[in-house]
Amino acid sequence: MSTQETTSKQDQYTLWQILGIWALATVPMGILSWIVYPAVVNDSKSNPLTSSITRIVLLTIGLAWLFFLSLLIVRREEGDLRWRTVKRRLRLNAPQDPRTGDTRRRLWLWVIPFIIGNLAWGVAITPYAEKLWVAIFPFFAEPPGYSSAVIFESQEIMNRLVGAWWFFGLILVSSVFNVLGEEFLLRGVLLPKMEGVFGRWSWVVNGALFAFYHVHQPWTIAANVILGVFILAFPSWRFRSTWMGVILHSVENVVFGFVIIGIILGLV
């Protein structure tokens, strides 16, 4: 029996179940960003590196929660966490032909145009989309002390990070949970069980949920709508493979990782 046939026979979520799982991911991230972070950082302007690291650590905790929440849901629904069970439930399989449901290796080639689209969107459009979003909704603007870009805007800070491989380790852990936590929950847990409510447009709603999950950084919501819908949710839905979303979601993190390595080696 194919993964597609197995998934189609699973009970679909109700609207309230979908929103409930989304809230279990969204609310903790919002609390960590808007309640815990200001409480533990007294003066972000006096020590921007410390405040940036603190925010990264807190959000990493939230992203790790998404990862373990995905496994908890699988355990509750399926009764165990054996690899075979997790792989089937989260659709951690090779891409499937949309017409036949058969897995085909050549379908991996579809990640190439989506990667190009991801990079083009991120470089050419995202900054303008975020500016327009904040211009329309100024209360969603990024507050002082919330941007990690301060690390790259100060040569003094970058000099302090030369040889700091612990920082690369932190970014690596954060990136892993960022990709696996969000993709396992949004594309693995939710997407296969949203068609009962949203039908063939489940991928559109899934991408929108991904965007509005970013209450911890609402200035990115508009840009994440396009990213979530067309770059992450659509290929995962079309080819019934969460790995598609994982690969595409990893692109920015890989690029960012090389930048961090450059800083640690003193090349930037």
C-alpha cells in the first residue's frame, strides 16, 4: 500500500483541531518573544550581542518544542514512535507522482526551481514586502533590540565572534530545530490532515498558517505568506513528501551558516 493510500485513509482533522495544534505552536513562540525575552534582557542597547544571543536561545527553545510536539502528536495518534510509524505519519518519504502515487527519484529535481524561487524571493522581494507590510501595519514593526542583524552591522561585534565556534554550534542547533520543528509540525502533522476541511486548497491555508504562526516576529508575516504557500506548502502537498519542504526550508539556513563560518574565521 502506498503512502498516499495510507494517508488518505487516516482520519482528517476538524477545523478546531487544526487551529488548536497551530495555537500550541504559535502561543509559546509568542510568549518567549514578547514576555520572556523582555523580562530577561534589561537593556538591549548596552549589550546587543548578549541580547541577540539570548533571543536566539529563547526562540530555539520554542522551535525545539515544535519538534517534540510533532512527535508527541504522532505518539498519541499512532501509539508508538518507531521510525516506520513516524516516517509514514509525517510523510517522510521520497516525492510521489501526483497522478499515480508512485515514488520516483527524478521528482527530486523539482527542488531545483523551487530553490531558485526561494533565493530570488528572499533577495529581491522579501525586503520590500516587509517594508510594505510594516508601512500598512506600523504596529508590527520590529522593535529595537529584536534584530539579529545588529551582529552584522558592527565590525566590533563580528571581531568578538572570531574563533567563537560555540556561536556556530548555537546557530546550527537553532537552524536544525527551525527546519525540522516547523516542517514536521506544519507539513508533516497538519498538511496531510487538512484536506477534510480545506480540500484541494489545504496547501494554501497551510502556508497561511505558517505565515501567521510568526507572531514572534510579525514584521515577517507578509513575506512568509508567499514563502509558506508557494515554496514550502505547495511542493510538500503536490508531491506528498515533507522532505520537499525540509530541503527548501533549509536553503536560507545553509547560506546563513556559511556567513557565520566566515565571521568566525575572520573572513568577514
